[in-house]
Amino acid sequence: MKILTAGGVYIDQTKTDDAFIGGHEVAILMASHSRHTIHLHTNLSTESTEQTKVLKRRLRANGVDPRIAGRVSAPYGIIEGEAVEPGSNVFETVRADRNGKGEDYDLLILTTDIAERDFRWLLARARREAIPVIVFTCGEYTSFSTHDIDTVILAETGIPEYHRHTEAIREALLARGIIEPSPVERSGRVRSPLHTVLRVLVQLTAIGAIVGLAILGVLHLIGLTGGNGAHEADVDPDRAVDHADCSTVAECRELGDDHLAALGTYIDIRESPHMFVENRSRIHYITYTVEDFMLAGSTEHEPLPLGSREEFEAIWTRFHTFFPEAHIRDVDQFELFSDGEGNTLAYVDVTETGTTLAMDIRDNRTLASEYRTLIHEFAHVYSLPIEAFETDGTDLDQLKEGTLMAEYTERFWSQYGEEWIENKFKSQPEREAFYNNNINDFHEPYQATNPKEDFAITFLHFIINEMPEESSQLKDIKVRALYEDPALVGLRVDILSNILEYEKERASTED
């Protein structure tokens, strides 16, 4: 029987040596108690090289083949009591070339201490190819469907403590006839790939000329092009940026990061506090007209239940201060409303006659949350100009080709299928399932509503965080992709500079 297993690798901090624990131990148990062919998917650290060598020797000595494992530039996870740092286990690598797609497996055995999207991808493969699957879980995540899955719940602590449940795992595998009661003699340890290198080199040399000609022929047929690079970010640090204070992407990125660091002295706009949700009917309180970027007149619909007009009018002042006028000139209305705490924090309504910025008076009571909301809503204003649509409104099916949002949708949403482009009208279970099945694509569930919200939240992370350097997760690749556009890189500098100057002035007046 050929078995594909998948499990995490952690270091037990209570031990003095490198005590490896985690779901990968299921593979070791099976290999040492059976003569099955055991392949292991896990994430091997390319930073902790000595630890990785020790681990691979241990796996091969017990009959486990780790050649399809992923490699990530991150240290191994750590477990110390109830404290867990997942480390390398959070990276999505199962769809790399080493994942053994071409192998015909008789059984999949998974643990839930690997990246959730890897876990779900393997479950999907098992269902698609009708491969029996057994899941051992310590409750790290529980939202996956267990229909037609043989699931063994070892604990519900959320801590990947598989080393504490070895006997339960052994009994479960024994009851299913997968292993023997006692360790078995194998013909030998799994050979390292180095044992076959010379033979492979000889074979490659013999057919090298043929392969070379074949490659040249293929390149000619496809016009010397590779993949479309849709899920990669190609950031050119030397690309010119038209900005008064920096001239290249690298310089502007560094200047923006400097502004961000300086801003941290005054306010932490990265702070995302827990949001209490209180459902109320939406009530509109005041609608202001905007002329020449100033509040020119107002209509009061209902008396304000809290705060003062001056307090909320200052939100418009900050919006006008933070964002360049060239990008907000179509905003001709500013509205105050509320639907209770949580729910809709703010919204932008774009039409042919103008654009409305609306803010919930109950959800923006701290400057940190207000700043994040303003950046999010500005992203909508920036990415959804009315001229980008065939009709009045911002329905995604009316997008013109070649526009920012059309290209963003094609690049980052085409893999889901057209039925998932707009999810705000779907049921709550459907939305949750879409997010959970693509959890590494989004920073938060609301981002999975549609490409418009996806871009706005990606833009927020682009502004308030440093660029993610190395990550295979799509949510980080999206942020990196914004650095491909010199105009956006320069805009980031302007926004952070404007917020910083505002905070400096506010601090001086409060002293």
C-alpha cells in the first residue's frame, strides 16, 4: 500500500535536545509498524539546516520518504506547554512540484497541524480521486467538513500535542488494519536521493541532446514565454517613481517605511481592536455637501445620539488632509450614519453625479480605527472611478477592460470561477466556506466578499505595513504586487507623510 501522510514539525522546548514532535510522528509510527510505502508532506526549514538534517535522517531511518516535503525559509514551530509558535507549519507548500501529484496513493492520512489551506487541498484531492482519508486532529481548526472522512479526535485543545496521543493513534491505525501490533523489519532505510545521483547524471548525459532539442522546440511553439505570473509579484526596485522626495521604488519604499516608523511614536494605526457587533437599523443623521474639498452645507435627518457635529466634521478634515486632492475631487457628499457597533463601519457610493463618503458614528471613536477606515474607503475611491464602468454604478460585471479593478479581478480572482466574484449576496455558510477554503488568500473574512473589498484591504495592508519579503501566501503576494506600480508607491509616501504631519501637529497642540 502506498500512503501519503501530512503532518507538522515542531520542537519540544521542554527538552534539551532537538526533540521533534507534531503530526509527522504519525508517518513514523506507520512506517515502523508496517511495510507500506510512506510518503510524508511537511515543511522542512531551510534556515535550521542542522535540525533539518537530523529530522530527515530520523525519517529515513524509520522508513519514511520525505522527498515530497516542502522547503520554507522559516524556523520550525515551537511547543512549550500550552504556548505554540507555528513557525514553518503555516506556509502553504503542498502544491509545489514536489507534492507527488503523479503518485497513485491508496490512502491519505492527515493531521491538522499543517497550513489549513494545504490540509483542505489534500482533502479535496482525496475526494476528487476517491482516495480513502483518515484525519487525526487535536482541534487546531474544526471548520472542515467531516462528511465521508474517517476522523479521529485526539483532543480539542488546539495544541498540536500528537506526541501525547501516540497510543491512541497506534490503536486507531491498528483497528483499521493499517499497522502491525509490533515494529516490523524493513529491508533497509529509505535511501537518500544522493544514492541515485550518479546514475541519474549518466542517464541525463545520454539523453541531454534530445532533451535540449525538445526544450528549444517547445519554447519556439509557445513563443518563448513562460507562465502568466498571475500569482507572483515582480517588484523592480530600480523602477522610476515621479515623486519630489524619492526617485525609485526602493527609495520610496524606504521613505514610506521611515514615515510609518515615525508615526508609531504618535499612534499605532496597525492596531485592529476587537469589534463588538450590535445590530440596529441604519439611521442617517447628517448629510453634508462638499465644495472645493470643504463642508459647504448640511441636512440634518435625525439628532446625533452621541458626540458633536464638530467632532464628526473633523473626520472629513482628516480625510481631506490625508489623501491627495487629485484622487478625491469627485467626493461631493459626506454623510454620518449608524447601524450600531460593528456591521458597516463606513461606505463609499460612486455614481455619475458624484461620490459619497459615509462614516458610522459609533464605529470610529478611536483615531486608530478611524484612520484604518479612512484608508480603506479611500482605496475604494481610488480603485472605483465611475469612468471605469459601462453604466452608472460599480457593479463588477460592468467593469471596462484595462481598468485597475478589471485587471486586479482577472489576476487574483479568476481561479475561483465567476460564481465567486460577488459573494455579498450569498448565504453566511457559503461565504464562510469560500473563505475557509481559501484562507491563505485573505487577511480577514470580509476581504473575501468580492475583488473590491479584497483590493481595499490589500491597499490598507500596503499602507500600514512594510512590504512582505518572502511569502507564498496569496494575501501577501497581493500586497507585494502593489509595489509594481510606481504611482502607488509614491502615493503611499504621500499618505503616510500627511498622517505623520497631522499627528505631529496634534501632539504639539495637546502638549
